[in-house]
Amino acid sequence: MDLIKNNHQETEATFVRSVYNSMFNFTQDAISLLDTELNIIRANIPFMNIARNYSPSTEISHIFDLIRNEDDRRCFLSVIDDNIVSREITLDSLQEKEPCVLHIKLGPIKDNGRIIGAYAIFVDITDFKKRENELNRRFKLICNLVDNANLGIVIIGQDHKVIESNDRFCEMIGYSHEEITDLHSWDWEYLADENAIRKGFADLSEVRYTFDTIHKRKDGTTYHATVSASGADVFGDGNDVIMCISEDITAKKEMEEKLRLSETKFRTYLENAADMILTVDIDGKINYVSPNCERICGFNADEIINKRAADFFITEKTESEKDPFGTLFIDDNNNKYRSFKIMHRDGSFHWYGVTISKTSDVNGKDIIICNTRNIDESIEKEKKLEYLSLYDHLTGVPNKAFFDAMLKRAQTSAHRPLSLLVCDLDYLKTINDEHGHAKGDEILQKTAQLIQSSLRKADFISRVGGDEFAVILPGAGQKEAMSVVKRIYRTFKDHNSLKGAFPFNISIGIATVNDPLTSLKDALNEADLNMYSRKHINKGELQR
């Protein structure tokens, strides 16, 4: 039973290591593992990319090769004293690149309470800080605009000549305060001449307009402006004038154009990306699919829109979990990754990895965005890795790990009798020494084939050692087990009698269990001892 427990612990440890390696190697965050001297003992690719750009050393072995600020270094040193640190740091580039802003998380690595090193996780927040700084800049700009009345104000009389203006308006059109009082509105209005202005603003008392236009500066250059014009008796003398409040919106127009181009670029990406993009409404129906769906799965967008997402994304879960989208709208976890099968138009099924994100549409209604990528190749690799983990690569029969799992399953089953065979290839070392390891491998492969060909359909064979095979015979009592053993020996004898065949033999030990409470591990040991007894007999017969 201790062996079973140890095997279970080893399997669990292997699983934990696999999860750790996957998280370590495939995360986008930079991670390094340090010893107690802060030497780097392991680092992932994102960390090495940062090191290449921001370390003065071509070969980085110590974390201080990268971290040069003394306060930051003290933070790393404090971790060895059992502290956890979370802070922002800035790395200056040595290659004429922009500084890199990182959020770091530091903590000790412990073994049974003893600190044996530290971990460092670096999250690149450079772009976030840029956006934050840009938002702060714009906020200050708006405050200054309000505080300093950064709007051009000009008062125009009945003859459309300037009566008064503030300094900002003079600055906007490039004239001095003295020069501007000699101007008429058509001197800076780029889109309308004198006749058009006189006709459009004939009765100043009726003027109530807000419009976008283009103004012309003294030097001939132009800029976009928003103008609010109101006719009023500003001076209280019974004469209506026009008060115009003007804002230079050139930067706004340029930004709008950038946003338009950005939106166009995003739309182009969305509609032509290698991944298929879908959105699902709160009723579980697909309401958008990118046009590349026809190239990917054979269906055009019209055939998919309004289809239930649960019918398009096929899950292998139980019936109660058939619709994976049903609870996503109330789930606080905004991002999920699931694997689904999708049936193509030709009837074939293919695996897709789907990143599911909850957001809102332009009307504020909840939707789910599904970024869908074909993972057939990854699934096939996983199956291959699973096969390699359970099967012996030389003989193709199950390996010891698979055998241990099957033996454990048989132990929990009450189905008895059950017999175990331990089969050991005789003189493998001699074959390897005299004929080479290639011949030895060939004999091992043939041994597995001959044993397997002699077994019943329900029997389970496994290679459990270099020259040793074990067999589980479900439902076989002593008599039936002996029949199987005789059949195996006869198969080997028939093979050895073939012309040109390389003769070899095996020794087989048997153990039969009738009581479900009997340990199959003990029975396996018994079969192993019986095998050695048989091997001793075979050796004696050969010597005679």
C-alpha cells in the first residue's frame, strides 16, 4: 500500500510540475526565480526579452545586472528577509529606447519554512502609464482652458468690423490687438466671402448659430474652429452686435481622424483576422460573426447569425452543462477559456479554443465576445503526449505507470478470481553483449508480440522493466491462468522452430487471487518470486 501511495504522490507531483511549467513558460508576464544570493536560476522568455533591452550586460546572471536603482535593489534584498513586495519600477534603456515601466511582485520561495530563494514577476505597464499620463495631460489642459478662458472671443458690429476681442482670439488668427480692430469677419473666414457673410448675417439680432468652420491666419495658414455666434445688445446702446466665441478644434479634428483611421484598422483586422470572432447576446444567440467564418468552417455569416451559440459550440460536458453561455452573463469572472468542437459545413468536427469575454455593445446591452482559434494540432499533440506517457515506446505495449493504474483499479474491483503473470525474458544481457543492443531491442519487441498474441481479449499486458512484462488476467482462476501460460510457452516454441528464427525463451511466474481483500501488490510479488523459481528451473534444464 505504501508503494501505491508513493506512486500517487509521484503522479500528483508530476501533475503539479506540468502545471507549473505551463504557467511559467506560456504566461506573457516576465518571471525569474532567484537563489538566496539573488542569482538568476531560471527565467522565462518575456524576462529575457526585457533583460536584452535594459541590461548593460550581454550575459545576465544576477538580478542586479538588470536592477540598477538602489531603492529597487533594497526591495529585492528585503524579500530574502521574508518580505513580500509589490511596487512600480522604471528601467532606463541602454539602446536609445523608451524607458520601461514595470509593476513587480516579489516574494520568498520556501521549503518547509526555510527561505531557499525568491520569485520576481514583472508586468509591463509602460503603455498603461503612457495612457495615464496622456489622460492627465488632457485633464490639465482642460483645467487651464477653463481657468484662463482659453477661448477666442470677438465682438463684431453691424458693419461686420471688429469692435473688441480678447488676447486669445488675436493669438489664434495671428494679429496684434491693434491690427485686429481694422479687420472684418471675412478677413479670417476661409469658407465664405464678404457677400456670403453679409447675406447670411443680415439681421444681427436674429443670429443664434453654432457651427464648425475654417479660419485663416495672418500668415495664410488655416485651422479648424467651432464658433458660437449670438446677436445681442452687448453695450446697452440699442445697437445689436455679434459676440462670437471661437475654439481652435484643429487638434480635435486630427484626433477624430486618427480615431477614424484606428477604427478602420480595427474593423479591417476584425473582419480579416486568422481567428474567427463571434458575439453572443444575452439570449444566447450569435448576433455577429466575422466574414472569415466561411473560409474557416465553410458557413457564411448569414447561416450562423441568430443561431444558438450552444448549438454551434459543441461541448462534451454533461447535459446539465450543455449550454456554457447560460451563466456567463452573471459570472463575475470576465474572461474564460474553453475548448469546443465545431462542425464544419462538410460534416467534419474540429477542435477550437475559445476565449470568452463579457462586455457591452454600443447600446449598453451585455454581450459575449468569442475569439475562436482552431486547436486541432494542439489536441493531437496532447493525445500523442498522453499516449507516450502511458505506453512503452519500444514495444508499444502499456508501460509501468499504466500497469500500476490498472492494478489499482483491479484492487478496488470485487471481481475475482484474478491472476497475475510476471514474464521475464531469459538471457537478455547475453543477447545484448553478444549480438548488440539493436538485436536485444528486436527480441523485446518480439517478446511483447508473442505474449500479446497468446492472451485473451480482456487480458492486459505491460512492460514493467527492462526485460520484464506483467499481465493481468481478469476472471482467470488457477486452471485458466495455467492454460494461458501454456499457450504462451507454446507460442514461443512455435516461433523458435521457424526456419531462420532467433531462438529465445521467457520464464513465467503465476499468482492467483480469489479473495477481493487480498493485496494485488502482494500477489504480484508472489508471481515475481514464482517467475524466478521458474527461471532457476529453466536454467537447470538448459545446463543438463
